[in-house]
Amino acid sequence: PITDPPPEPPTDPITDPPPEPPTDPITDPPPEPPMGETNVLIEIELDLFPDETSWRIKDASGQGVASVKPGSYTNSVDPTVFKIVSLSVDAGYTFILKDSFGDGFKGKLTLYLGDSADPTKIIGLFDGGAPGDRFAGKNKQIAFVAGESGILSGPAPGLVAVVVSVRLDDYPDETSWFIKDTSTNTIVDGARVWPGFYADDTGTVNDTVYLPSGGRFKFILKDSHGDGLDGDVTLYLEDGDNDLLGMIDGNAEKFSTKAVLRFST
């Protein structure tokens, strides 16, 4: 009775402090952004394959400023994930949403100016489950400005919106394409459609990609079966005037596996 320690007293829910709650990226105050920068809240409603989802933010010069790697959301218990990034005030950016499998993203992305999910402060939006919201292959580009201008109706500064309009033939799953920047000989992020992407489409389908203004590019159209496209492809600027950049007529320009169109923005 002398050497044995006394029993632990019972906890008192009044006087004993409760355990620390987990941090919440929405309710817990984020760090103040540096001078000349502002916080942007990224909200992603994941689809059924979160391990395939990743993203990257590029500034107008093409420099990456923030990213999340594939597999980062594999073990997410919450169907909606959040991240706050600090970006230059009133600067233009491109958010590149990626799907590693190549069948697109069926969730939803919302970008908010500030550090809260304020519906009046949405500066970027993509709903992969909405009719007509297409996801071109493995990448989807969303242009936005980190400022009070709200949702951006056009591309970020330094970029132009190019519409790729494809009139499909009877074998749409055979058609694919990509755009190369001739100055670097690399495929432009978000400017690629893989074979099978058009499998469920008919008629004419349009996709929009964002390219640097004043650049030179190659549009490469491919047919996996090797008998060409019994349709056509038209590229034009989404600038109100729909200025034509070039066209591949599969009936007039017979090709087997590949056709190339050079154009400038």
C-alpha cells in the first residue's frame, strides 16, 4: 500500500481539456499570402478513380507554380479535397487537370478567389459530369485570373483559345490528334486526344485548347486503322470572328495513318 501508485483519477469533462481537433483547410485560417499575391482555394470533387487525378498550375510564361502528383488522392476518405495556393494578384494562369488513364475526369473542379468556398468568388470551373463539358484525352485546361474579374470568359493573358472541330466518319474510335510546339518539339499540355476518345461520338465535335499567342505549331491527325479520315478537321480561333487557322479535308487530302497541319497563332 506504500509503494503501489494510487489509481488515476477519473477524467472530468468540465475541467479536462478536450483533444485537439484535426485541422480543416476551410475553417482553419491559412497563412497570409506574401505582398502582391492572393490566396486561391482549389476544390475538387473526386470521381470514382481518385488515384488517376492530378493537376498543375502554369503561369503565362509556361512555368509551373503548383502541382499535385498522380496517386495523391488514392487514400482520400473525403470525396471532396481542398488546397490553397498563393498566386500573383491579377495574373493569368492555366489550371491543367490530368487523368492518368486517359478516360477523362467525371468529378468537378472549382477555383475560388480567397481562402473560402464563396460562390460569389468563383474564378474557374469545370464540371466533368455535366453534358457538353468535354475532357480532351488525358488533360483539361482551365484558364483563369487570380483577381476580382471572376470567371474568365476567354484565355489567360498570353494565350489564345483554339477550337479543334472534327467531323467524324463511321469509325470515330480510330481518330486521334495532338498539337506540337515547333519551337520545342513537344506536345502542348492539354492538346491531345487519344484513340478511342471519340468512340461514343457522331457528327462534328469541338474541343478547345489554349496555346501561346504568337507561336508556331503542328497539328497531327492520326487514324489507328490506317485508312484515313472520311471527314475533316478545322482549326479556328475562338475570338468572336472565328478566324480560320487551317483545315484537313480527309476526302480531298487522302492519307493513311497521319496528316499534318502547320499553323501559327
